[in-house]
Amino acid sequence: VELEDERLPLLRATEQPSVLIGLPADTSGVTCVDLDWSATGALCAEYLAELGHRDVALIGEAPAVYERHTGFAERTLDGLRARARELGLGVLHRPWEGGYDAMATTLFRIFDERPRTTGFVVQNESAVEPLLAVLRQT
């Protein structure tokens, strides 16, 4: 569900019961369920800070997910950044297109821009294997 989802007017106008899995910016007139993605991002920041990390990177979804303003992706990033600011934790966000070559490029960019990065938040589970493989090679 996008924050400004263009399907909302249709859902609001229909008498057919419906439930959105995801949270638009304006929930009036629709029933929605979702996880608290902002709290998820905040908990990631807290956990990494407790472990002693001072600079972390969020390897996120593909750029198109952020361009569409997809709720879970933006809320996770916002929650992570807000809590990180409170904790004095540096955060660098880099979207990931998918694949090993893209992960290598993403990691090189992260370490080039912020060489003291020691912790990672991975938003897309399919990024875990390429991330670990590239880290083992560096």
C-alpha cells in the first residue's frame, strides 16, 4: 500500500467489505492492518547502538519502492533515522536493486561514503545472502 494509494477512492466508494494490509497516509473510510514499521526501524537503531555501533547502513528495497512512497519502506526508514538521531547513531540508507553485482556496488558505495560503518539493517530479506557473500570477499 502506498502512502497516497490511488485505489483508496474506489475502496471508500464501494459497499463491498475490504481490508488493506498496509497503511496509507489517510486511513479514513478504510479498514487497515499493518505492522508498526516505524517502531521496527527504531528498534533496529536501539539494538545496534546497544551493541556499540556508531555508524550503520540500511540496505533497503529497490529504488522504485521508495519512488512509489510505499508505506512500510518509508516508515521503517523514518523510524530508524529518528531513533538513530536521538542515540547519536549515524545512518546511511542505500536502496538495493537485487543481485550480487548490485550488492557489491552498494557495499563499495557505503564503505566509500562512510568507511567506519560496522552495522547493517537489511530491509529486503533477499539481500542477506548477497550481503554476507560480498562481506566475506572484502
